[in-house]
Amino acid sequence: MSVMQFALLGLGLGGAYALLALGLVAIYRGTGVLNFSHGAVAMISAYVFFALRDDLGWSVLPSSLVTLVFAGVLGLAFYLAVMRQLRNSPVLARIIATLALLLLLQGLATVLFDVQTKTPISVVSSTPIVVLGVNLPMDRLILAAIAVVLAAVLAVVSRRTRIGLAVRAISDSEKGASLSGLSPVLIGALTWAVGFVLAAIAGVMLSPIAGLDAKALTLLVVPVFAAALLARFTSFGIAVAAGLGLGMVESALQVVTGAEGSWYTWLWTGPGRSQALPALVVILAMIFSGRLLPARGEVVRGRLPISLPPRYRVIGPIIALAIGLVFIYSARPSWLSAGVVSLAGILIALSVVMVTGFVGQISLAQVAFAGIGGMMTAILSSAGVPFLLVILLSGVIALLVGLLVGLPSLRVRGPSLALVTLSAAFVCQVAVFSDGRLLGGKGYNRVAPAGIFGYELSDTGFAVFVLVVVIAAAALLSALRVSTPGRRALAVRENEAATVAAGINIKHYKLAAFALSAFIAGVGGSLLGYQANVFSYERFTVFESLNVIVMAYIGGIGMVSGAIIAGLGAGGGLFSQLLAVGGLDDYHLIIAGGALLISVQLHPDGMASLAHTFRGRRARGTSQAGPARAEPASKAGPASEAGIAGTPPKR
């Protein structure tokens, strides 16, 4: 088939991108939120529709109506129950809330439906018609036409109706719109409902074309963000044009090749190369456009989760070592394996605490850095490199990748940086980890047994080694937190402008945070490779990246102790083992997503801060000496600000 034929066949995928981009733009214009769960909404809606039509035998019309109502009510309920409460919260809290919905919907799909990939019968006619000499199935043209028509309708509504003018007024100034009698809550609820309905249409129409796949549909959010970015999250027409164009180009790239054996052939003929294109568009758009998103989405509201200094920096590691050794030497093999996974998960969560909790850079690529470490472990260990050197080199290579991914943080922040790092993680998943040519196998490779000085480590010995590494990393971050560089890093998190005014080069701190966090994550990925004796890209997917930041937020993203709680919830770790014993392993994502939705609203500082809260309340109940004494501001260096070094103000 020719490039033109493949490009026209991409109209179906492009139409889905366009519809989803319309929903993202509508939600952003109405509430200033980037909805990372948009693909998951398309996914769950598609499963609802085909369950009604194929499993229950309903006809297309009632199945469609129920599905659209379901999506609209879901959007309405999510806004009123969650996002409305977070209107004045920091960007991180709003991003985390949409990630929680993503995990919750993914978990519900796993429990309620058969999530094996399948290709259902098309909702509309798929009879081929001739277009420019190409036999093109009609359902692809219909999907593209639906996107164009709905974009025109939304554009007219936006410019000609009272509701549309209200949305435009709120996008310019929510306060001004409120003073003029317009309801931000009503507009917000309406735009979320409309956005979810558009996602539902895209999911239902695309599934017969690309397959009904829970993970693939959820990850549509990455290329869709590319289309919305090109539209600057404002123009419905550009969003549709960008979506259609990306879909057609992505499809056409499947037949683009170079000369035999050339680097060009290798670059474009591997797995996932065409899928990575929209993600690369996101990254490049952010790098070259800087503040591409409207300023409203980047405004810091409220306060970030607190970052408390560790209380037991000496006795804490000793207690952790004692508890860990008791567990290691008493656990059964299955529990020991889960324990090692949790320890590696703690390392990866520590990397999240470093870059997001300490410096405020929202990174969704930490598991991708771990995957780089795991992949290099497979390559280096197979080449006969010694165990300890493999771990060190894997961390260093992950560090270099972290520096590269962190470069956009010099120009973008908040939701923009989250998009960049999510896109980077997606590129790693579809175009690097799954490329068997890099490893000599189909997405995996054997990892040589761990050994020191010629002696192969037993499972117990390896677990002890991992425990020591984790305790050392936690101690390092604890010491960093109370050091002068650590306090200045916190100042970067709280107020970049004030930090620059104090004469501190925030670029150095941002890049250092990405580099150190990537090194820690890379070591964690290396240890996971040795634990499983194999590298498998399925352990380092975008979903695992999202799960890590979710668990870190629940545990306490600003504290080292929060990473310990997060590690327990790592996929395949102790919490997963506990659920498996109770026959509840399929409910992991539901529990994580539900817990996060509760945490982000009721206790955004995380579980690790509960002890601090309890101690503060007990102190107030037994002493009249006033609030707990904060750390002296003078220790914070020239960038110190109120609330950074000491106990944060009451909420």
C-alpha cells in the first residue's frame, strides 16, 4: 500500500484524536484543568456500549443513549464531587485528581468487563468506498465527519450563544465572570459533561477500527494532548485539524522506510515509532514554545503538600534495618520476593519525593527512568559486567536520560512539565522498551545472577543488599532535606521568582533534581531486573509511572517517610501480595484510585504527615506554650521564605 492509502486510512484514528481533543479543549476553557483521565473515559464508555449492544443484545440506539448519558453524568459527578472542591488548589492536586480517576476507571474496567483485546463490529457501516483511488471503509470517514461537524457546532456555540460567551468570560477571568452574574460552577459542570460525552463518542467509534483495548484506549490521552496543544487549548477548529493530521501522519509513517541497513530504516521501522510521533510533538512544542499554555493553568493556588524535615535521622535507619532484617529472614519466598519489589518501589518513590516533593517539578517519567536502568542492567550484565558496576552504570545512564528529560523544566512548569514527562514516558514505553532489537529479544532479556566478589547472592542475601541500598538512599535524601541546598530547593518549589531575586540559579536546582531522581530511579529499576532475572518492559509502563506518583501522593509526596508508604503499594509489592492472598488483586487500581480521591481532598499532605498532625494536636492539648517551634529561618539561606523551613501555617 502507498503512503497516501495509509494516510487516508488514518482518518479514523485522526477523527478519534480530534473528538478527544475537542473534549480536552472544552474542559480546559471552562475550568483551566488538563484532564489526564480523558482516554480512560473513552475506554470505559466503549466497554459500557459494547457490553450493552453485544452482551445484552440491545440495539445501537438505546446502547448509544445510555452510554452518552453515562459519560455525561460521570463528568458532571466528577466535577461536582472532586474538581469543584479543588478549584483553588495547586496544579499538582488537580493533576493528581484526574490521575486518580484514570486509575479508578482502569480498575473498574478490569473488574467489570473482559478486557482481552478484541475488535467489535462497527457501529456504523464499514463498507469501503473509493476516495482518491483508495478503498476507504466508510466508518473512518464518518468518524472524521462527526469530529468536523461537532467542532463547527462548538465554535458556533462558543461565539454566538450566552453559554459560549460565559465560557469565554470565565476562561479570561473567573472572578470577573462571577461578578457579572455568571456561575463558574454551572459552566464547569457543563464543560466537564460535554468533554466526557465527546470522549465517549470517540471511544465507541474508534474501538471497531483500532480494537477494544483498555490500556491502548486509556493512553490515547498522550497523542490527544498533542492536538490540543497545537490548538493552544482554545481553538476547536485547530484541534480538529491537528487531530486529523496527526492520525493521518501516524498511519502514513507505517510505510516510510529508508535504504536497507541505514539509520533511517532503524529509526522508523521499529515497534512504536509511529505511535511515538504525537508524544514527540508534545515535547517539541513545549521546548520551543515555552509557556504554551495560557497562564491561568499555571497559577499556583493554595499550598503544596508540606515537606517536613525528618525527626529521627540517626535512630530511624537503625530501626528500619532491624525491621527489614527480621522480615527478610522470616518471610516465605513469595513474600520475600514481594518485599524486594516494595524496596525497589521505595527507591523509585524516593525519586518522586526528590523531584516533585522537594523541588516542585511534576514528573510522570520516574518509572521510565527506572526502565532505562533495568534495560541497561540486562545489556550490561549479559556482557559480563560485574554486579555492583552494573548497578552504578545503570543509574548513571538513567541520570543522563533524566537530564535530557529535565531540560524542558527550564522553560515550562506545572501542567506543561507534567505533559512533557508523560510524553517522554510514553515514548520510552512504545519505542524503546518494546524494541527487541535493543535487547536481542522481544521486549525482554535475561539478567545475569547477582553476585559480589565471585559469590552468587542468594535470594535472602540479595534482599539484604537491596535493603541496605534503600536505607542509604533514604538517609541521603533526609540529610539533603535539612541541608542548605535542600532548603534552597524547597524555596524553588514555593516561589521561583523570589528564589531568583535572592540570587539563586534555579536552573541548577531543577536539573540537579531531575538528575539525582533519575539516578535513584535507575538504581531501583536495576534492582528490579536482578530480582526478576529478566527485563520486561511491562514492568515499566506509563501506568506504573502513574501508579508510583499516585502512591507517593497518598503516602506523602513531600516526605521521605511518604516514599516508604508508597513503596508498599508498588505493583507486585507487599500490598499487592496481601490483596492476592485475599483474592482481591484485581481491585488494586480501584483501591489506589479511590484512596487518592479521598486523600487529595481531605488530607493532601499524605499519610506520613498524620503522625506530625497527631503530635501537634497532643502538644496543643497538654501545653500552653503555643505552636511547635519552627526551624530557624536563618538556616534556610538567602532563599528562605516563611513556611518553607518550618511548620506550615494552619489551613
